[in-house]
Amino acid sequence: MSDAQSESLSPHDDLFVYAEHVYDVVGFADPVAVRNRTVKAFVKRDRWVDALQKAKNDLGLVFFSWLSAIDWTNDVQVGDPPVGHVKERFEVLATVADITEGRRVTFTTDVPKDDARIDSLSKVYGGANWFERGAFEMFGIEFVGHPSLRKLYLPEGFEGNPMLKSFPLLSREIRPWPGSVDVEPMPEASS
């Protein structure tokens, strides 16, 4: 476990001990960190399915909570560019949990934009099916071995992947997003 990436916890804190256990059991997760009281384990793309299979079988994390992605890019179509330069990639995240203790772990991996493919988790967790279809449709990430990778939300004929930061959206043309929030002043209190 990487202490530099973990919040300050007592070595005897249950979450810290559990994070160490995840690191030991998965074996090839590097690093495993605790942030905001959440265990997050990074694995290489080619170990993605193996790591989640171990999480299910050896850690008892049998409940698939969700999967999504983040488009890390410096090319922003409309709105504010990133504060600093980012390494361009997709970050795929999946959260799994047990159903007795309430423990959960978010697994994460990087997927290069020029090879936006990763093995499907649908044979390990049936619940991954729906989420992988959504990430495929919205980000353009191919989940290799998925039983039916087809559109879920958008109409047939829709072109592009609307969750990409480079995707032009009319709402972003009108008001950059994320943009500053318009907050109306509170009405003055009557006496």
C-alpha cells in the first residue's frame, strides 16, 4: 500500500488494515490507497479481469455496484481547459462490495485513447453488462468479450460519444460547462 497516496489513518484503523488486505490478496494491485474513507486499487489494464475475479472470489466482494470512465484530456471543445496538463487517457473505474460487512473497493485502470479497449467483466459480474454498454456508448470504449455491446441510451444513427470532453454539445456552446453557477440572491428576511 502506498502511504503517500493515503489519508492519515492510524495503522490500526479498520479501513487501513482492510486496504492492506486488499493489496495482499489481489497481489498485483499497485497502489492501493485510502482516500475519503474509500479503498481505491489501481491495476494494469491487462490484469483488470483477474483483479476483479480475485476481489469476488478471495475478498468476497460479490456485489457489483457500478462502472464508469473518466475522459482525461487536454483537448476541451468548449469551456475551461484543465487547470494543469493531464496524461491523456481513459480511466475506467468499477466499484464492488460485499453484502455482509459493507466493505467496498473501487478498482481503476488506465486505457489509452488510441487503443480504447479493455476486457469485459460481464462473465465475472453479470451486473457489469449494463454499465459497460453505457461506457461503450458514451465514451467509445470497447469491452472485449461483452455478449452484446450495443447502444443503450442514444437513438440509432446517433454519431459520436457525448461524454468525451471534446464532444461539442449545444448546451456547452450557450454556457460553458462546467461553468460558474448562477446563484440568485436570497430574498431579504422580513422583520
